[in-house]
Amino acid sequence: MYTLTPIAVVRGGRTDLSDDHWGAVQSTIELAPEFPAESLAGLEACSHLEVVFVFHRVDEASIVTSARHPRERQDWPRVGIFAQRGKARPNRLGVSRCRLLRVDGRRLHVEGLDAIDGTPVVDLKPWLREFGPIGEVRQPAWSTELMQHYYDR
């Protein structure tokens, strides 16, 4: 069993749980008091971050462990929870990549982070090109349709 303790919290940005139009959303990731500003040293050299966070407003009773239609769209196939990126996941963990605008002491100003105000952050990593996929990326057509307006501005 593991216990995760938030290292930071998302401040500002959006408060609603809608699924699309995250591209222009600006927010701040504020480090928890026990982490010194120097834990962010060198991060300003990176253009993007990978943020691991908790979908804290997902009720445990709504967690899905089987297959479902993404966004409840009957015209899309039923796929298992691990074949999609929905919020109602067993451990309620989200992973997002966003643009790092600037580092200001213990605050990271970001754009395009699809986490709402008050979201607990459990890890931060610099996004490095070398950690991107190796080789051609394959994905189902429904996922491309689903993401069509996700990062629209």
C-alpha cells in the first residue's frame, strides 16, 4: 500500500469540470510549505511540465473499473477504463503536460494544465523530448474525435 502526499496545489484557472477548451487556461502550481523553492531550481530551462495530480472531486462511488463509452457517447465503442483517460479511474490519478510560462519562487505559472483550482499535485517532472513515444503513434479514431477541441483556446 502506498500513501501519496500532495507536493503542491493548483491555484486559479478553471473551477468547472467541463472536458474541452483547456489550451488557454492559465493557472499556478503552488508548492506545499515543506518543499523549498530550490526544489524547482533548473526547471525554468524547460518549456513544458508533466504534472501528476488527483481528481479530487471524483466521488469514489463513481469510479469505473470496467468498460464504458467514453464521455457516455454511444456512437463510440465501449472500452476499458485503462484504454481511455477518463477521470473516474481506480486511483483517481491524472497526468497532464502543460506549458511552463515562468517560475516565480515557489510558484509555477503554467498554461494548458487540465486540472481545476484546488487540485492536489502529487508529482512534477520536466517534459523532455526523449521521454516522448519512440516510433509511430497508433490510436483509435474515436480518441482523435474526443480530443478535437480539448486544447482549443
